[in-house]
Amino acid sequence: MKIIIDTNFFLTCMQRKIDFISLSNELFDEEIEFIVPKEVIEELEVISERKGEKTIDKESAKVALKFIKKMKINVILLKTKNVDDGLMSYVNKNNVILATMDRGLKKRVSGKILSVKTGKMLEII
């Protein structure tokens, strides 16, 4: 099973110190392959360096970037200017689970969604 991760999911997990890999493995009985779009990495890089950005978001983005490198998460290219449109298209075409906190994106995706519940728990929607 594949799970593709959105920017805000990374930020939320880093801010709340959620080990989403372990929690995901508890939710699913099969092996999980995590995927991150290059465009999400670029968004994280922008957030980590943007002036005026909240310190907690900047730090969370930096931690997420280090985490992606350390965990050797597979990187793909969506080939789109709008990351949400690219994620929606990829999820709908490839039968993967989308890890996101974005309410608007959740409504647009036809497949399963992995999200953070209150506290440090994950849920499948």
C-alpha cells in the first residue's frame, strides 16, 4: 500500500511530534510505502526560509525536510503548478491513500485519507 503525504500533514505531525510511520503501521496490516511529491518538498523549503512565517511552521518544515532525507521516503514529481490539484489527480488515478489535513482537498479526493485526530492519533477517513 502507498501513502502520499501533503505539506500540512508533515507540518502537523512535526509540530505535534507524531510518529506517523509507526502509527500508520499499526493501522494497516500490509507493508506501507510512503511517497512525497517533489512539489511538497519545495513547499517545505519555502516555508522553512520565508520571512514573516511563524517560527513553529519554519522549524516544523526544517524538521520535515530532515525527516524525509533520513527516512529515504520515495520522491515523485507531480508535474503541476497547483500541488493540491496534482495530489488529487495522483490519488484518484493511482489508488493510493492521501495523508493530509486540508479540508478542501479531503472533499475532492475519492479515495481513503489518512488524517491526524485530536492529540497524537491517526484516523482513516
